[in-house]
Amino acid sequence: MKNVLTIAGSDSCGGAGIQADLKTFSALGTYGMSAITAVTAQNTTGVFMVKELDVETVAAQINCIYDDIEVHAVKIGMVSSSEIIETIGRCLMEKGARNIVVDPVMVSKSKYKLLRPEACAALVKVLLPLADVVTPNIPEAEELIKGSIGTVEDMKQAAREIYDMGPKNVIIKGGHLAGDAVDVLYDGRRMVLFEGPRIATRNTHGTGCTFSSAIAAYLARGYAMKEAVGAAKEYITTAIAHSLALGRGAGPTHHFY
Ligand code: PLP
């Protein structure tokens, strides 16, 4: 069994955050563990409250896992503040963490700011250089490059610019553009495009969390980056195709066991 850790926020309605990550890890045959950065009160219609945990609590969760259990991959999701980001960076460096997937979570689909705007610079400075892969969607990539993205060519250029910020690989998710969902993976040498059908559903809550967790699970299982991203793309496409019409808003993706 391979062990995967998520460092992220809790989503009380179970569609995104830590809950999506753990479901994905299990569905992909890995053992899931969690270090919670913040607790959110949310449902399918939106985020109603966020309570950040203090940095000692975040560090203690990460450290006691690494001190006892082999962590084959780690996914970082909602990190909330610069202090939490710096703490995570320090812990992962001290523990020699490997297979680090950074999902630069910034704003929820319901438009709630999950990352304090002033913490974006810390995310770039501390977490991107540690990342084996960073997985921004189009709005997150636009925030990182301070520019706009309207085409696949723009995505490729953004991937080059984000690569220069230090991660070993960049994958930009094209779901926010019109047409098929094309994702671009750049490893500093080659651009690889992953194409998937656009699925007409409003139930897409937690798609970003699920995709980055699936990459982490496949890396833990020993897949190379390109194969891990391809397999994760298949997993998220199926999870969206079978998404659940729960609640009055955007329902969650479905995980298969
Ligand atoms: N809540 C938490 C804790 C998250 O980590 C995320 C996304 O990463 C979200 C909510 C946002 O989910 P979505 O934008 O898919 O609705």
C-alpha cells in the first residue's frame, strides 16, 4: 500500500478539500492521511465561514505523520495564509518530502477567497519551488502570471512562465475555456496536451481537489509524471460524468471504489 498525505482545508459538505482528497486516495487504492489547514462551513451553494488553524497545529499534524509513516506523495490544497504556507514549506523541507503536488487553490467556484490575496506571493516563493507539479486552473494561472489567458497557445506561454517560478512540472487545466477541456503539461522541455470531453453539468464542486489528489495518488503508486497526469485526467473525467445532483447548488464529483 502507498501512503498519500493531503495538506488542505476541510469542506463540511464533503465535495472538495480534505474530504475529496481522501475519497480520491481511497478510490485509487492508496492510504490517505490529512493535515488540516482550515475548517470551512460550506454546502453546494457556497462557503459560509472559514476558520484557519494556528501554525503550531498545522505543523504538528504534518510532523507527526512524517515522523511515523512513510509518505509516498503529498498534495497541498487550500493554504489560506502566508504563515501557514511558510510553516508547510519548512516542515516539508525538514522531512525531505517527495512527490509534492501543489494545487494553488485561490477562489472557490462560488467566489469565496480561500487564499488571502496577500498570501499569493508566499505561495509562489515558498511552495512553487518545492513542487514536483503545480496544477493551476485558468484563473489561478492568470493570477500567477499577472496576465490573461484565452487560448491554448496562451496556456502554453503561461506554463512556461510558471515553470520559471521553480516547479519541476506545470499543468494548466483548461476547463474554464470554451470547447473541449484541454490541459497543458510542461516539464521545461516538452508540452503535452491532454484532451477530454466537456461534460455538461453544473455539479463540478471539488473537481480541482480531486484532480490534484489523483495525480498525487498515481505518483505515490510509481507512475511517471506524464502517465500520472493522464490517469488523473481519466479519473476526473469519469468523476464529473457521474457527478451527484446533491443540494441546491453545484453538487460534487463522484468517486468510485
Ligand atoms: N473548499 C475547500 C476546502 C477547497 O479546498 C476548495 C478547492 O480547492 C473549495 C472549497 C472549492 O471547491 P470548488 O471551487 O470546486 O467549488
